[in-house]
Amino acid sequence: MIERIAISVLSENHQNKTRFINEHGLSLHIDIVDSNNHWTLIFDTGASNFFIYNAKQLGVEITNLDAVILSHGHYDHTGGLEYIKGKTIYAHPQLFQKKYKKQDSIYTYIGIPHPKSYYENTCQNKFIDITSPTEILPNVWTVVSFPAPVLSRYFYIKDNNNYTPDTFQDELMLVINMEQGLIIISGCAHCGIISMIEYIQAWMSNKPILGLFGGLHLYKENKDILLSIGSQISNYKIGHIGLAHCSGNQIKKYISGNVFDFNVGDKFVLDNKERGNT
């Protein structure tokens, strides 16, 4: 069983320590230890190579990664992938769909910067397609196939010159199964954080949730929606919640418990005795 994890923020919208560089994006370094093994992962790569600079500032080693996990195909989560060489990448095969954002009737490309062949041939990376919940390391799972979200008026997929609403079938979460409960890592939660938590809990037999970290995509929601979602999240009695990227500044007010901003340069450590600290 996993004994200890450490999550460090390499890329995020904000930073509280001036030696780091922030950007609109997300990248997390995850250090996992069990009784026999020590693994290092990166979850998302931010929008650029800033995650590399910030890793050096943190003293985090990213050259010997055991895996890279990509939450979905938006540029702010995949833009740094071209700076990763010769690694194993876990993602849904629809990661490479042509994704757009619509604003004032104008469609702007916001998808992954390069085709799959570029990352395979130029970067020498190997992709592992995740189409169902998959244990990529002992007690470390990638979870996909969430219920489709309410269709957004902003996000679209382009196929044969036709734009259709994005249902985020490529959305992926990382779930780390510790003795005392689950750690859930979210990129953006486009499929709806509550339905995604419900999906994971049903699949993991309602095991308690020790921690929830990453983007919740609530920055545009009004007070009534935030109050409802905050109440539902609070009902799960999650031990630690680190809000990042697209979560917004307001949801923190509506969630009870240890809820904190998770910005560039921040680090959270949790052991199997459920002691957490940043």
C-alpha cells in the first residue's frame, strides 16, 4: 500500500513566491512511495516550458519520470508536452481532437499544439490509450468515461469543418488509493466535479476521500451554484482540498474543512497516517 505522496505545483495561474513563474495552466509533480517502490509522475504539463523552470526552483527532478498523465486536450494542460522526451504518456485517445473556444461567434483553437506524430517521432514519447479505469502503477489509477457534462456554450470540437459542443470524453482524473482513503487529482473537471466524484466513489466502493487537488472549473459560476456545489463537496468530508487553475476565487468560501489555494511552488505531503501539510 502507498505510504506517502508529495504533490508539488509546477504550473498554475498564480504564484505567491517571486522566484517562480505563473501562467494560465496546470502541471503537478507527484512523488509516490510504497514499501518497495518510489515513483515520480507529472500530471499535465502547463501551457509552456515554465514547468521545467519552476521544477528547478523547487529542486524537483523531472528527467526520470515514470509516467506523464494528461487530463484532457486543451493547450493549457498540454503545451509543455513538447519539452518532455522519451517518456510514457497516459491519455485518452481523443486527446488530439481539434478543440476550440467560441466567443462572440469567433472560434479560437485551444487544443494540443501538435499532432500525435510529432510527440511520437520528434519527442520519442510513447502513448498509452486510456479508455476505461486503468491501474498504471500499483494503487495508482487513471479514470475516464465520466458522464457527459451539460453542454457548454464555449467549448467545441471541429470535425470536417463542423463545430459541435465538446462533451469531454477525453477527460481523465488520477486516483491514488492509500490505506486511509483516496487522493483525487483533477485537471479541469469539465464533466462536473460532483458527478466525477460520484463516479469515482461508486467505482471505489465509497472509500473516503483524503484529498482533492487541481482544477474544478467553477470560476464562472454564480453564487447559488457555488453554494450548492460547495455544500455537496463538504458532504464528502474530504480531508484536504487544494484549489488550482480554473477553480475560481469564490468556491473556497462555500466548502468546509481544510481548503486552500494551491499555487505555483506550493507542495503538499500526505502519509498513510493521514498527516497532511503544505
